[in-house]
Amino acid sequence: MQYFLKQFHFLFVIGDYVRFTLAAFSCFFYRIPSWSLIREQLYSLGVLSLGVVTLTGFSTGLVLATQSYYQLYDKGLAGVTGLMVAKAMLTELGPVLTALMFVGRVGAAITAELATMKVTEQIDAMVSMAVDPIRYLVAPRFISAVFMFPILTIYSVIMGVFGGYLIAVYFFDMAPTTFWDPIPTYVNPFDFWMGFIKAVVFGILIVSICCYKGMSTQGGAADVGIATTRAVVTSYVLILVINFVLTLGLNVLHTEFTRWFG
Amino acid sequence: MIRIKNLYKSFNGNAVLRGLNLDIHKGELLVIAGRSGSGKSVLLKHIIGLFKPNSGEILIDDHDMTKLYGRAYYEVLKSFGIIFQGGALFDSMTVRENVGFYIHEHKMRGGKKFPLSDIDRIVEEALVSVGLEGTADLYPSSLSGGMQKRAAIARSVIYQPKYLLYDEPTTGLDPITAMTIADLILKKHRKLQGTTIVVSHDIYTMINIADKIALHEDGVIKVQGTPDEFMKQDHPSIKAFNKVIGGNIENIRERKQ
């Protein structure tokens, strides 16, 4: 029995995590935290991340356009550079790279802050004053991340396409119409939904893992460090895995759907 | 009143509480004494439900704290105040926000409605009453250890809880500061007329403030009684206490009870 418990301990952790996440989500529908708490988090999770997201999106766009151009122009395909950038940013690089940056910029901070509050008994103090820390601390972060992360992703995609446009037009002397024209024809709503669904899933994933790791920390300063590292690594791994699952799954679904109904 | 019945708790097979029984009557100031690491703080955290026991009951005015969850649990907690060992002030908030936290969240004080417009005035009053005037806009990190403890006391007493719990209030302070904190605990207890539980291993605090002392050892309450009765008991730990104070309780008594 002891052996069994040890081997399958991770099942308890997963169960605990799911219960935690559901409890946080229940605050979306009733017991909504006060607006001032949400506003504070919207600012620190969203607005303060703009710089890092701008940099990520813009530089990815630059690199993507440069690579595409050099790979394609000797085959006479330089005209699809803009399309390459737009599609790649929208379906793949926008959500994934923004998620990775978001984990480092926001996720780590959430875990470290909550874990510190936990080990210095601030969370216990909050409970003892009959204030539910899930509602007061976790829910505002959940709500902000779930709303802000897709917005940041869209913003990063726009920055990427903008970067690609700049390099294509001003460095490779491409005509602006050559860059833009294929985009409305070949970028379809499915590409947008692909990116958007990924962004929503990643947003929920990051904030739930980082809050959970922070709130379940026990011990001292060293444990805060361990919790933060684990939160970041777990988020990274799950982002990569779930990204693959979503890419394959959504594409298969879409193909089947168009075959039957399209 | 608080009635603890047959409380068992073990962590990873290591039993900390082994069938502990304790009654705490209304209006009493009880000091729970015992060695560091004997599980006194664990007992305190059981009383407010932060830990759930393996078995046993904790009755708080007929609510069993060990079986309460969700809204009912938080409802019972509203009549509790606890001062943690390190103060546990919220370090992202100023002293003013810390002290006003409960009233700001619940809009209540001493079980009655309280208007938020009055909050600044009573926060200021609470700070003056613990000797911290003029610190309202500072952050906890810029206060000394003793001041943090005072601020934590202010944060709890401001909402006039029925039950006030102190976890090692004088540990880590110099003897003089410790004595003033002990005085403050007694002053607040008399003013609020509630029930106070102090966990401490500081003999000076115990003798000078307690109505009753309970010795916690090996996971149970071994001895309890008024300070005078307590010090006369024949028990190895109490003999050790007696040695420290030179065999006579009057040596360290500061005032008549």
C-alpha cells in the first residue's frame, strides 16, 4: 500500500491541481473578486508585459521574413514571404513564443510571490481573517491572465507581421502590395481560431500551474526557489506538448469538418 | 468556549498530537507552554482549521471546526484573530491597509456592521493603542521585528474578535520588548473581554499574564492550572522552570493578578 501510494503520488497532485483550478474558475461565475484587485493584476500581468511581447513578436517577424526570403527567392517564390510570416505567426510562433515569454515574465513572478506569502504565513493570516485566498489572490490573477494572454498574443502577431513587412519592404525592396496581397486570400478564419484557441489554452495553463505551485509551497526560502523552477519547467513542457496536440487535433478536426460539411 | 477532544495528528508517520484534550473557557487567558518544536503551533493551527486532524474534535461554540468547509468555515473564522510568530503582515500593503484589511473585506467589527467611511479613524486609533502612531503609510519591511508584531496585534484586535490567538508572541525579541508585548497582550485581553490563547515558552510571559497555564508535552496536555498551582506541580519540566526563576514565582511577578 505504501509503495502504491508513493508510485502514484502524482495522481493525487493532479487531482489536487484540478480541484484548485475549478475552485479558481468558480470565482468567475459567482463570488467575483473586487474590481480593484482585478485591475491591479490586469495592469501587472498585461500592460507591464507589453514591452517583452513587443520585442518577441517584432524580432520573430524580422527573422521569419529574412529566413523565408532567402529560402524562397531563388526558387522564384519570394512573393509568399508575407504569407509565410502571417501564417506562421498566427498559428504557431505568436501563441507559443508569447506563452514562453509570459511564463518567464509573469508565471515565475506569480509563483514566487504566492510561495513567499505561503511560507511567511501571510496566506494563513488571510484565511484566519476569514478571507478566502483563492478568491482574493488567485482569482484576480486567473481572470486577468485568461483575458490578457489572448490579447497579448494577437498583439504579438501584429508586431510580427509588422516586423516582417518592414524588413521585406525596406531591406529586400519588395513592393508593399506583393507583401500584403496573398494574405487576405490565403489566411482564413481557421488560422485565426487556431491561434486564438491556443492562446486561451496556454493562458489558462500558465496561470493555473503557476498559482497552484505557489499556493502549495511548504517550507522556507529554498522551497520558494524550487517551486518557481518547477512551475516554469512544468509550464514549458506542457506548452510544448499541448501545442503539438492542439496543432494536430485542430487540423484533423478541421479537415474532417470541411469534408463532411464544407 | 473552545473544547478540544481527543485530537490526533501525525505528519508522515510522526505523531505530533496524541489524543489531546483541552477546554478553554470564555473570558480566559490561557497560556500553552511547552518546548520549542513540541507541536504547540500545530495545535493552534488546528484550532483555526488550517490543519485537519487525523481524528478528534474541536468544538467552537458547538461548531466542530474539523468538519467545516467552505462558507460555514469562513463564517466561524470571522470571530477569530491570530497573531503569527513572524507577524505575517501582508508585505505588498502598507501598515494602514494591513490593519484595515478585515474591516475593509467584511465591513464588520465585533460582529456588527461597520461603515467603511470610518475606517481611517479606527485604524489610526488601533495603531495608537499599540504604540505605532505615524507608521500608517510605511510598508512592513521597514518596521523592526517588535513593531511588526505590534502592527500584527493591531490588525487583529481592531475587529474585536471573540477569540484571540498568539503564536509565540515574544520569541525572537529582546527581553524588554518581549515584556512590553506581553503587557500589550494582557491590556488587549482585558479591553476586549474575549478569550485569549497564547502559545509561548517564555516563563516571564506565562507567569505575568496567564489566568491559566497548560503544559503541552508529548502531544498531550500534561498539567494545567493557575500560575501559582502550576508552578507547584511535580513535573520535570516545571521543576526546570522553577530552577530558572529561582524557585519563587514572586521573583518574576510584576503585578498582582
